[in-house]
Amino acid sequence: MRRVEYFNWWITNEVTGRRVQTRYAMPVEVAMAQWPGAEPVEGSLDVREIPETDAELAAASTSAWQRRGLPMGRRAADR
């Protein structure tokens, strides 16, 4: 899995000229493409692990119960 750093950003509102914070986090590449000169908000770093292969995606998508080999749904004693 690759690690991607997400931040909230300080941007300049084109209409009002005021400096505002984005409401959502995005990676550096996206922020710079949309708002050249954007600055990351200090303390807003969120590191996410993004699956790159089908096997990594499947492992990340399964529930914790499946990864532990525990039965899902009804309890084992009820079966």
C-alpha cells in the first residue's frame, strides 16, 4: 500500500479575496492543481494507506471478523 498525506488547506477565495480553509482534506497534488499557492493547515495532516493491487484492496475491504477467521452473523454456538 502506498501512503498519501492529506491536509486541509488555506486558500484565497476568488470572489471575496479572503483567506479561507477548505472544508475537506485533499492530497498536495490535488490542492496545488486547483489552487496554486494553497498552504496546508498546520496540524491537519491525515496519512492514509491506499491499496495499489487487487489483493491489497481485498484485504482492506474485508471485515475484521473475516481477517481473524471468526464466524460472521450468528454465534458459532447457535449453529
